[in-house]
Amino acid sequence: MSIKIDSRTDALIMVDVQRDFCPGGALPVPEGDQVVPAINRVLGLASWLSVATRDWHPPDHCSFKARGGIWPVHCVAETSGAAFHPGLDAKKMRRIVSKATMKQAEAYSGFQGTELAGFLKGRGIRRVFVCGLATDYCVKATALDAKRAGFDVIILEDAIRGVEVHPGDCRKAVEEMQAAGIGSTKTTDLAV
Ligand SMILES: [Zn+2]
């Protein structure tokens, strides 16, 4: 069943489609780059509000192993690894939201410590479509926070990929989002 995009009240949130999260990067998500063609297709479907979040860490961020965190060094602000995937249609991004920019605080969600909720509400947005990386971390956290902030939320299931630190993490993340009332669809089912 197709879902009709209303460019006045719908927005697209692209979570962390950055080089370090793609194959060859510092913290690669398997097949992470494969979300790019699907995202470009939905970016071009309508003239709608699109927001790209990005991990934008200081070099000594608390999530890094050297600082007691669980991740290798990744997405350090202003480095090539923190850049968006070069295949992403960057000129169609209307807004970039940087997160986890302070060394003491981790932020998986694009809403955590940012102005994203107020920005979207100020533009009259009521529903958000969420895609990007990684399903079991930043996509999940961003989608759940969007729901808590009062938006209707739909995951684009063919435009997300997960890390799977533990097998089954992606499936659990999807179930958790569904339990929170978040819908899902495929990019090929979006229409204008
Ligand atoms: Zn990070």
C-alpha cells in the first residue's frame, strides 16, 4: 500500500549516513552504503523538508574505547570520516543537525541535545520518515525520540542498516520501535 507524502507536514530524517559508518570507514555498518540509492530516491520524490543528522565528535569523545567507551574512534568533527557518504544527494539536504558534539555526553538520537524537535514543529511538520544508520543504535534512538516528541513516525525499512553487535539486535530494534507505535514502509511504497 503506498503512502502519500505531504510536503507541508512530512519530513525526512536521514540518520548518520557518514563515511565512517560505511564499508571502509572506522565503524562500518555492514552494507551501510546500500541505503544511499534508496535515500536519494525519496529525496527526489518531493520538494520536502529533509534533515541529515551526523555524529560530530570531539577527538576525545567519551564513546571512544580510549576514554572507556565501547566504540573505536569515529566521526571526529571536520575529518573525512565524519563527512556524509559522497553518493548522498547532499544538495537536497535542507538542514544538518550535529549531535554528540560534547566530549562528556553520548547522543545516539538526533533529538538529544539538539534543536531538532523545535525546528520541525516550527515548520509545521507532523510526521517524520526515518532512514539511515544504524538501525539498532541511532536510527532506533532517533525514531523513538521523534515519537516521544509527538510526531507520527515511519521507518523506511529498505533504507536502514544495522551494526548487529549481537545477532538479532536489528530485529529487536524493529520490534521495540513497532511496540512504541512506529510504523514502517519501503521507499518504493512512497508516492506524492
Ligand atoms: Zn558516535
